[in-house]
Amino acid sequence: MGMWIGRNRKARVTYGFDEIALVPGEVTINPNEVDTSFVIPRPDGGEIRLKIPVIASAMDGVTDVAFCIQMSRLGGLGVINLEGVQTRYENPAEIFQEIVTASKEDVTTLIQKIYLEPIKEELISRRIQELKQAGALAAVSSIPQKAERFAAIAQEAGADLFVVQSTVSTVRHISKEYKSLELADFTRSLKIPVIIGNAVTHSVTHELMQCGVAAVLIGVGPGAACTSRGVLGLGVPQVTATVDCAAARDLHHKKTGKYVPIITDGGMSRGGDVCKALACGSDAVMVGSAFARAEEAPGKGNHWGMATPHANLPRGTRIKVGITGTLKQILFGPATVDDGSQNLVGAITTCMGNVGAANIRQFQETEIIIAPSIRTEGKLFQTVQSVGMGTR
């Protein structure tokens, strides 16, 4: 498998969203009659059921309490970063104003300074309680080093879901400097589901699933505001990563009878990307930049990666994505832009109908072709005029 890149060294060919296309089915279905629901298993055998397979990333420019409440009401899920502005400051709005008005030259240093403020554990409980009081699902995120402490607080406060997220997640993490998170023990200690990320390979995903996690996030470096691929040289294009990790999920299901969903995380700003991720085997998607464009997003049309505040090696940047509409518009339309960044759920249901998939499991069986010209064929005028499919 792979091809020679030099003497004694081979490399695999991998694929991203712009290099493939989905083939229409022999049977088509009314888009209004397809099932887009997504299920996250609970440790007690129950489930968290979402009407749509879409999760908003735990990024400060995307999610806060108000945003997550609205996301929950619309059938999806938003995740709050427990190591972000929401848990460091009583009034996050003032901090966001500083970040969005900072110059391009100063913003990284400013963000690093802002994130030096200690996390206040009472704010963790308060944010979760604010979500629960509004009747919303409460999902929160932290890095592995803080997970045990923060998960205990979150569970006590009534959280429904805990996400452990880092640039690269493995079961076998080696460190003499700090105690590594024992993932299997951690998942057993909680009464709420644990989602772990991020991974991009078959073997790592399979090992993570064996630790009792509820789902695995797939993707290293594809996010619009993430610079890990440039800074570290790490990453696997999302199509290949999703297909490989879906195979790990299916192997785990065959061996244990337990279906652990995978969630493609990052690199999807338009409906077509989301559709391709699901067709490649993902059970749901986690999206950041598309939601940063919502009127409800706290970043006011700005978006920055979770690793931007790193004190020594920032792996994110602030990008301006602008405000294009409400969260409801971005999810369900009506779309007022021509680039596919609005009505993401409409794109999913229409695509499912055209390939003849009645539910997400059937959608995962869609025929896929390698098609590097899919975005450019016949689109010269769009490209020249920077409209529609020519906007990137």
C-alpha cells in the first residue's frame, strides 16, 4: 500500500474533501422523509439522541451558554470549553471585545495574556447550571491533564456529556512530567458519556474505543483557525482519516457488539463537506468556523483555535469569518448566500435523498469516487467572479 517517495521509503496517498465526490443513487428519496438523528450512548445503556448530526466545536469564538442553548433547541449540540474565557472571567463579553478589536500583529500575544487568568471552578458549575436551567443539553470540554478534576465538577453540576480533547489523543501517553490520564479508569468513574479526541488512524481509534468511550473525534489540524499542520507538520486529510477510523468503529462493533460513533471534527465549512464526511463513514460532524458566522456566536464573526493561547508554541490564529446570518439560518436556512455555508441540514437531507439513503447508516454506504476536478469542472465563471463554488 502506498507509493515510493524516495529510496527505501513509501507513503500512502490520502484524500481530502475537495478530491472526492458522491455518486447519486439508483433510488432517490424525498429529503423531508430521511432520518438525520444521531445517538450518543450513555454508560447506563440509555442514550442521548440528537435530531441532527451536528455539534458546535468547543471554541471560545463559537460557543457560550446562549449559543449552546439555541443549538440544543434546534436539535444539535454545542460544547463549552472549560479552559476558555467562559470559566476564567465573570463577564466574557468584555474579553471578546478586546480580542476582536486587536490588531493582527498583537492578537496572538493578547490572547496568550488573556488565557493566563486562572480558571475559576465555581464558573464551571455556574455555566453548566445556566444551560440546565434553560432546558439545554450541557456538554463541556477540557484537555486530558485537567479532565479528572473538571469532570467531577461537571458531573456534580449536572453535565450531560464530557469531552476530553487534545491535538492528538492516544491511550498510551508517556510522560515523566505529569500523570497521564488513564482513560479506561476515567470513563468507568463517570456516570455521563465521555467523548475523546482527536485521532486520525485506525489503530489509535480502535484502542480508544476499547477504553469505554462514548464517541471519538476524528481530525488533526483541518480546522479553519488551526495551524497545527503548518507548525507541526501533522495531519491526515479528513476523507482518509474518516474512512480509516470508521473501519476501526466497525471492527470494534463486530468484536464487542458495541457501536461507538465517530465524529469528524474540522475542515467542513460548507454543506458539501459535511455530506462527504457522513458518506465516508462519520456518524456526526463537529463544526467551528461555519458557526462562528452566526449572529449568536460570541466571537462576533471572529474565530480562533483552541491552541492559539499556548504560551510557547501557538497552533492557532484568529481569523475573521464575518457574520452571515442566524444560527437557525446556518443550520436550516433559508440560505441568503450562494456558497453552501448556510442550510447545512438542508444539504444533508437533500444529499441523502439523492443517494437514496433513508438514514445516516445507509448514507455511510454511498458510492464515492476520486474526483479532483469536482470543484472546477465547468465553474470557470464562478472562479473568476469569486461567487458560488469559486469563493475558495
